[in-house]
Amino acid sequence: MTVTPYELLLYAGALLILFLTPGPVWVALTARAMSGGFHAAWPLALGVVVGDVLWPFLAILGVTWIVSVFAGFMTVLRVVASLMFLGMGVLIIRNAGKTIATDSRLTRPGMWAGFVAGIAVILGNPKAILFYMGVLPGFFDLTALTWPDIAAIVFLSLVVPLIGNVVLAFFIDRARRLLTSPTALRRTNLIAGSLLIIVGVIIPFV
């Protein structure tokens, strides 16, 4: 392998940060988890894996071919990668208060329906390959990658979002059960009300 553990760790951290940015997959997971619970949501996470493997793999092959034809292209891509992260950061901050919407087509019951919805969500955004083509050169020298390197990069591109999506679906399911359980909702309101009263009592003495 030519890539170092540090480079892979840095890339995994970037994937985690990108996962924490709400997008189409979050919308789909939220829709299915709220309508059918964790059982309905986790197949969607598996469907998303298809794109999480396909897009970076195709991006690596595409960039490698382009670099073989156009000298100096890697330098340009590194600048593009830097600008992409800066741009995404600015856009996220500017739209920090916006909510995400749901699509009823994503809530069809059944494990197969969830899996297909996941594939549709991730493959329905062909701009993803352009994203990876812009980002990957910022972390790795794509001209020097070996097949084990590519396998490691694709594996990280798969496993980090998959774990995040499954955990997200689980917590949405817990929240759904809380909101639909009168006993749990009453308990939560009692605790919240009690804490507010305590704060109200303390404030005059602060």
C-alpha cells in the first residue's frame, strides 16, 4: 500500500464530518424511521452502500485516466478539493437553520422497498462522482494508488457512512417511540418541567 494510516484516518474524519451534514440520505432515513421504525430504515442504509462503493471507485478510475492524459491535472484537483470543502463549509453555515423535508415515496413498507429507496437516493445524485473526483485528490496521490489502496479507500467510503446511517436510524427510532408512547412522553415532560422549575428557583439567587 502507498497510502499511510494517517491519510486514511484523515479521510475517514472528513467522511464523518460530511455524514453529519444533512442531505438526501438523511431525509430518506428520517422518513422511513419515522414511518416504520428502525426495521424500515436499516435496509435503506444498505442500499446507500451501493453508491458509497460505486462513486469513489469510479472517481478514482476516472481521475487516474485523466491524469494519464493531462499532466498537472492533480495539482488543479487539489485546489478544487480545497475550494470544495471551503464552499461546503460556508454553505452549511449559511443554511444552518433550514430544515429537511420528507418524501412519501421513501416510506413504502418492506425491506426491499427500503433497499431500493437507498439505491435510488444515492444513485439519483450523479453529482456524487464529481464530488469524489474533487475531494479524493486532496487526501491521496491518485496516480500512485495500488489496488489495496483503492480497496481501503472504498471500504472507508462504505463503512463510515453505513455506521453513521445505522446509528442515525436507531436514534430516530428511539425518538419515534418516545413521541408515540404516552407513558414515555409524560415522563419526559415531567422531568423537563421539573428541571425548568429548578432553574426558575435558582435564577433569583445567581
